[in-house]
Amino acid sequence: MRPTDPRFTGIGLGLRAPLAEAIVHRAPPSLRWLEVSPENHVNRGGSFVRMLHEARAKFPLVTHGLTMCPGSTDPLDRAYLTDLAAFVRAVEAPWHSDHLCFGHRDGVFLHDLLPIPFTRDAAAHTAARVREAMAALPVPFALENLSWYAHPGEAELDEAAFIRAVLDASGAWLMLDVNNVYVNARNHGFDAREFIDALPLDRVVQMHVAGHLVAEHGFRIDTHGEPVCDDVYDLLHYALRRTGPVPVLLERDHNPPPWEALVDELDRLDAIWRDATGVTP
Amino acid sequence: MKLDAAQSTLARLCLDRTPRDEDLTALGGDPLRWLLYRHLVRGRFVDTFSDALPVATRALGREALGTMVERWLAERPPTTRYVRELSLQFADFALDHALPEGAPPWTADALRWDAAVMRCHIADDAERVPVGPFAMDRPVVLTPARALLRLRWSVHRDEVPTEGEHALLVFRAEDSLRVEALTLDAFSFALVTAMGAPHTSLTGAVYDVLARHGEHANADVAAVLASLLGDLLERGIVRGSAPDGA
């Protein structure tokens, strides 16, 4: 049974320092919950502690990690998992998610979400690491589909089959990033709706939407620094019609616009969410 | 391509000073897309340091900063998962190596200052050591959000720094959570340094410093000490004393 939490319905927003004051003091009714990255907060004092405290007083929080890197061949960092579990417990997150990628190698952190080959071996390796991580976490765990610009070597599976293989073998849930699906579909020339249909949609616990950069020759780069485009709004509507009322997060990590512009995006997402799900959050 | 080979190859492509043709060939597909990864990874580090090391970036300029980042990635790449610690690792590397030719003479001080500010800004001040009432015969408990810094250039104060001796206590203010700096005289600087030594009572620290400075306890020293301690207690830099048995 898909994990749910009545606090997490409708639209959420990523808690980022440049947005924190507005989130706490000028949030629109369409904003119902927040997402935080534990890496920004664990073992840290000062303004981020205050920001988290003020945000928690107003909104429920869910956690979304950046550096677990389940696809990495490095050993899992037990100290990181211990800190992560404590943080997830402390903020009462209903589930935790991270990316289906690698980002460190031989102890060197590249601070990017890098692609892993769509092979059966890679799926088995990743699923084993996810199971290990899940055993250390106090809440359900979800993997996010990646935006990727190139594939290392020859693929044995298509991306949807690869995601399904990892989820089936690990028992993890899916964080469906609709913008990533769109970016990949445009860059690699497949149909975004067919891709979504090929995913195990009963495993989706949450969705992400974000803006991306359109570079030379129409190539799309996942930046989280631009407004959400119309096509991604449409794709979100399509995805929500198929998953039912799972919570949707707007990611805006760079180039924060005037708060009013972000509120417009939240309100538009809220309207799409209500229309697609038939639910009033 | 095996998972292990894919990761070592892509990591090398992102970190090496010059991308290798054999890595691009091994990864397959359009080389430009792999070079995009390299560009994004490297650009993110430069952006991070531009924000986190503003004074040093102003001194170096973005191009020279980028050159230093290239060298850092190739020689001592980042080993932390926390973005907030990246600039500290980079500053340590830059201070261990020759700075770019043409960099102004205050660049090293700018790196030290920016790193001290960052350390204070992010320091975890959750109570991990017991704190008792302030007592002269016990070790002092200082805030972890502090750094002592000796600078030869006024990078902490001036857009165009001037040369001179600056002994600073950098700390995070309790109320505003902003990072500030107190200018200390030589005696006070030595005393705050001595206070940071574990298992040394405050009285012991004072006598150690007096002995090193060739001075004796007298009314002037007592007045300086009282003023300094009052200031440090008021600002929350001194939190109290280690209780008996701690």
C-alpha cells in the first residue's frame, strides 16, 4: 500500500534560504507543506537552524536527499545514514527520497546527479544498496527518476524498465519528477506520456516539477532556475490523472523570482492538482 | 559498460584538467553531452565559491578562481558531501599552494577571512559539552562558532585592504546569527587562544599567558581581563565553564 500522510496533500515548495522569509510570512493558501534537503541542515548551526525551526512551526516537512547516491559503487556511509535517520525522525517526515544516480567515486564528491548504465547488473547493485539504506531509515524511501544527458555505454533496458527493476528488487517507492521526464523526452526523442505510462505508477508517493533551461538547438538542461513551462504543467496533469492525489512539489533552487511570481506558479499547480485529482486539498 | 568503469570514467572526465579522448570514447554516444556534464560539475564549484568566498573571489577575479578550481579538482578534489564545507576544503588547498601570478598580496588573507566567516556561519552549536556556571578555576566553554585570525591585510574591513597587523576574534552573533569580528590586542588574543585549550582552567590560562608575555598579575591586567570576559560573556562567546567532572 502506497504510503500517505494527510498532512501532505496538494502543493509543496522546497525550503531554500532565499525564499524562507516569504514562505514563513507570506505563504498563499495553495502552499501546504515544504520539502527540505537534510544535507543542508544536519550537523549545522546558525541561520539554517532558525530557518528550519520557523518553517516547521508553520508547515509539515518531508525530506529529500542529495547525496545518498544509491547507484554509486562506493560503500554506503553509515555515519551519513545515522545522521539522516535522526534528521528524518526529528522533522517527522512521512517518507524520504533521493536520486537514482551516482555522485561520488572513491570518496570524491562531484556534487552532481550523474547517470548510471541502464543494465541489469547496475539495477541489482543499486537495489541492494537501496535495501541497505532502507533498513537504516525510519520511514519509507522513494527514488527519483533522473534527468540525464547521455547514457554510459550500451543500455540493456530502457529507462522505465530500469526504474521498475530497481523498485521491484528494492521495495522502494517512486518520486516521479515530471520535469525530468519532460527534459529527457525532449533531449532523447521519446514520448513523455508513454514513458509515464510505462512506470509503476502505483508506487509514486510524491512528484516534483521544476523549470529547466532551453539551451542551443533546443537542448534542455534541468536547472531548477526557470519558471515551469506549459508543457510540464500539462504533463503533470496527465501524470496526476493516472496516479491519483499524490502530493506535488515545486522545486526552485536558483534565480529566485519575485515572490508573487512563485505564488502564481503555486496557484497554477494547485488548480491543476484539483482538476486532475478531483480532490480538494 | 560496467557500472564501476562508467563511474570511474565519468568521474575522471569531470575532474581531470583536460578531458581524455579515451574516456569520451569509452562512455560512448555524443562527446558533447559528456562534456556538458564536465562543464556543469566544474561550473557549479566556481559558482559555489563565488558565493561562499566573496572577498577572495573579488581579489582573484572569476577567471583566476576558475583556474584554481581546475587545479583543486585535479589534485585534491572534494571529499565532503556537504556544499557548505566545499569552500573550506578549497580554501585549505589554495592556501597550501602558490596563488596565481598577479593575484593581489591580500589574497591569502582574503581566503583565511572568508573561510573563518564560513566556519562561524555553519558551526554546529548544539550543546554537546556540558556547560556550568562561569568559574575562574574551571576550563572555559567557548562557542564553537568562533575563529581566531591574524591578518596582515585589512580584508575584513576594507574594499581595498591596507597592510597592518590585525588580530581578530570572528564569531557568530547569538541574536542576529550574523558573523562579526572583534579586534583584539595581543594579550587578549593570546588569552582567548589559551582559553580554547581543553582542561586548562581560566586562571591557569591567564597565568600561562602572563608568563609568556613576561608580565605579572596586577590591577591593569585584572581590568583588561574583566573587560574582555564581560564582553565575551555578553556576546555569548564564553558560554560558561566546564562543570566539575566534565
